[in-house]
Amino acid sequence: MCGIVGYIGNKDAYPIIINGLKRLEYRGYDSAGIALLSKDLRVYKKKGKVSDLESFLEDKDISGNIGIGHTRWATHGEPNDINAHPHSSMNGLFTLIHNGIIENYSRLKRRLEDRGYTFISQTDTEVLVNLIEYIYIKGSVSAEIAVRLALTKVVGAFGVVIMCKDEPDKLIAARKGSPLVIGIGDGEYLLASDATPIIEHTKSVIYMNDNDIAVIQKDSLSLKTLSNELLTPKIQQLDLEIDEIEKGGYEHYMLKEIFEQPRSIQDTFRGRVSLERKEITLGGLYEVLPKIIEAKRIIIVGCGTSWHAGLVGEYLIEEFARIPVEVEYASEFRYRNPIIYKDDVVIAISQSGETADTLAAIQMAKDCGAMVIGICNVVGSSIPRATHAGVYTHAGPEIGVASTKAFTAQVTVLTMMAILIGQKKGFIKDEDYNVLIEDLIDIPTKIEYILKNSELIEDISALYKNANNFLYLGRGFFFPVALEGALKLKEISYIHAEGYPAAEMKHGPIALIDEKMPIVVIATQDKTYEKIVSNIQEVKARKGIVIAIVTEGDTTIRDMADHVIEVPNCNEAFAPLLTVIPLQLLSYYIAVLRGCNVDQPRNLAKSVTVE
Ligand code: G6P
């Protein structure tokens, strides 16, 4: 949610910042802005994409070796030039960029108005920058102290980078709840919401923690807590290559990420599933495994696609490990006084590792004494640092806003966990364990087979690109896959779509079916196959259009469905990893054919760091 970039050093700041903003655009893209400092401080802001800002700046003065930039996902105030960041204080002494929400901004604003401050935007951020200036002038303190004091008065979340006109040789950065990474170059520093804008300049980084404040000059950095205790920065090396965050010849990140899945799942397996030793090992869970094995209940929390992965996890863990599982939207869980016992194990799933609701749910579970495990993709993000233990998905950077490879990586981790726990608890016999491992290792090759037939899915997409509604049906392991398929279509093509457990169709959605309604049915050969065949017949009896995802060689459904998309045969429990692929492709092609911006769908952001 909002992308932040800062630079201080000897180079021109503008190209570094504008390229960094392009890398961070997946976090928000309704307006962008930049502030550059040389002899004077110049602030440029524009509604729209980073490219609109770039065109606007073609004939402007973009000199300066210090600068900050921001790409916004609006919370307070509509997207327009004025509400775009950076925001400057009334007397022009401070300029800042902000990610997060200042929850008590109206109270602070009233107080500042009583003291003569006026505001030009509708943002909470403008309140913060004026509060800093007010304290700076009133208290005759340094910029650093003014920032620290102002931030102690703020309720909410922030990742901020601040420039002060009187102290033009420094950037001040602080975080609470919204991520910030500092890149350490040779005589230069970079700041960003995540490592993607930093990687082409340096691999040495410091992940700021909540309540940290950094004062950065081109050749020095001081890190403190907001209560003024000096900290020793922990420098880490990024394990990320530049080609991982580029499109690599694909038209969109989403398509690249869909096609990457055979490899990304192998990366999730790497070092964890061994065919030779016939063994699953999850190093991140090693110490806590006894507690998981003893757990009376597992609660899974997440949002969006990660919540869907959690639902697949429920089926997997109950099937293999025989531990009761509850899956909760993090946003509901945190606000409904849930019953959490000390011997519960909570699994928090998040691609970004930064989702505000998931972080709050983790804190709540920890406060109740439960052990919390993270399943995250972004290394070094907030959730892995807030949990007791965890497993990284290692799917590589996911830039497309609609999550694809992160979902299959999350499900892969949950599958490994479920089998591992089941085996340790004695529910899986040794010979079955070996077969499961062999089947799991085959999954990437089977996904390759599906991807090779993507043209068929593109052809089907062309037929239904103008539909107004879609229904997705699945049972058992495939009910969450149906939800995920519907979500993908909604997110990027703006077609209304609903996912339903196939048997529930009779209790409502069947009323929607007519000859214009495409119904995607996941109908692979598993224990509810006969039932889903009946569901397809119910749809056909009402003239609905059936697009069925079937097991390779299925002739029964071929005879009754309008279209079939085949996936290779595999263990039912692993088939979500296969059946979701055609649904990802279907939504992708439909969105492209409708002319939608697939990687940056309207109103959405990749990482939701606000409530
Ligand atoms: C946003 C993204 C979704 C994602 C969800 C949860 O809504 O657009 O793709 O599934 O957040 O994000 P997380 O990073 O916690 O998985």
C-alpha cells in the first residue's frame, strides 16, 4: 500500500527514484510524486501512473542528489494532484512521504488549525508534516527531535521519509507498521518500502523495525528507537537477483508468474522434499514441530488469496494430520473476540508478509499465548519477524497484483506441513508417505503440461470475455479453488464472479443460471466425482454454459460440458495445485481481451498495509 523511495548520495537522485517508483507501482498507482533537493527544494506531483509523472517532468528541473518519491494508493482523499505525496508543511520547512494511516489525524488537525495552521489537501499525511513543523518551530529543536516527538503523538501506522529545508544534507526515516528498507551503497543510501528498488544498486540492506528512526546522511547513518535509544544496525545481504523482478519477455508480470509456477514450486520444495531420502524436512519448524504435533487445534489466518490457500490447508491438515482446523479472515478474527487457547497453533499466511490485518491477528494470538507460525513469501518482511517460527514459500518476487505463484507456493508449504505432521503423528504409513512424496515431486511437471495447452484456454476466454457473470463450482479440496478462480476473474477483468461449493448451488445460485451464464466446474476424478457430474447435469438442464476442468482422458464430462480443460491425474489432495492453473489463465486471457490493465487492476494494491 503506497510505495516509498528515497535517495541520498553523489548521483542524480531523479533516475534512481523514478525507476524505484516503477518497481513499486504494484503497491499503489493512483498518483505519484517526487521531491528533489539541490539549491532549492522542488516538489512535483501528478494524478495517475508513475509514467504520467515522468512525462510531466520532461521539461522540469530534476537536478539534485537528494530526493524522495511516492506512488500512492489513496486512503484519505481522492486521488488527485493535491492529495498526492510528497506533502510539505505550511511554512515549507518539511516535506515528507508516508505509507500508512494516521488514525487520530482529525484531532491533531483541529489542534493545529487552532494554532493557525491551514491545510490544502484532504490527507492525514499533511497533518503529520505540519505537526512536525509546529513542534520544530515551537520547541526550537532539531529536525530529528521534532520528527520523534511528532511520531509519539500519532496513533496509527506509518513508514515515513522526511526532508527538512534547514538540514538539507539528510533524510529522516521512521516506521511503525509500514515497512521500510535501507540500502547501503558506496557513499550513498537508498530507502524503499521493499527491496525491489534497491537491488540494482546494492545488496546490503537494513530492515527497519517498528518504532525505529534513522537519520541518514550520504556517508553516515544513525539508527535509534523513537524513544531515543541508539541501535546497532543489523546489515543483511539480499538474496534477490534483478531478473527476478523484471518481466523476462512476457507481456505482463501476471503471465510470467503463472508460467513460472513449475519452477517456483520446485523452489518451494528445494532442500525440503527429498526423493532419495524419502523425507520432508521443514527447517523453520524444526524446534516447534513437537508443539504442532500436540496441538488440539490449528487456526489459519490470512486475507484474499492467502485466505483461500488457508482453506486448502484446512482440507489438507484435516486429511493428513487429523488436527481440527479453523480458517479465519484476519480482519474478522482480530475484531471478534475469538477464543484462543495456549495450546492452539495459529498459522498466518501472507505473500507480502506486511498485511496489516494479518499482523494484528498475529499479535492477538500471541497475546493469548498461542504459538504463531508464518507462511510468507517476502524474506525479511514484518510477519516472519513477528511470528515464533515459519516457512518461507521462496516463490520469488510476485509483482502482478493478482496473486498466482504465491498461492501455489503457499499450498505447497501447507501440503508439506500436513504430510509431515501426519507422518510424525503416525496417521500416514511409511509406504504411503513415500508415494505421497513421489506424487508431490511430480506436480511441477504436471503443471508444465497444463501450461503447454494454454491456447485452448485463450480460445475459450475469447468466447466468454463479454459475460457479465461467472459462477465457479468445486467440492472438497476444490471449493477453495473455485473461490480463488472467481476472485482472480473479479480482480483483473471486473466481471462479477462467485465461487461456491457445488452442492450449495441448489440453495441459491442456481436461480442465476441461464443460457448466458458461464459456469466453471472443477470436476476432476476424486471421491465426489459422481456428485459433481450430477451438478453439471443440473446446470445443463438450465441451459448454463459449462467449462469443466477434468482429469485427462475423462469422456463422461466431455460429452455433457460445453468445454473441457484437462489436467493430469494426481492425488486428489495435490490437485488444487493443478486445477487452479487453468483458472488463473482463464482470468488472465479474459482480462487481456477486455483491454484491462492486468498487472495493475483498478482500486487494488498488492500489499495492504492499512486496515
Ligand atoms: C491484497 C492482494 C491480494 C492478496 C491479499 C493478501 O488484496 O491484492 O493478492 O491475496 O492482499 O495479501 P498477503 O500479502 O497477505 O498475502
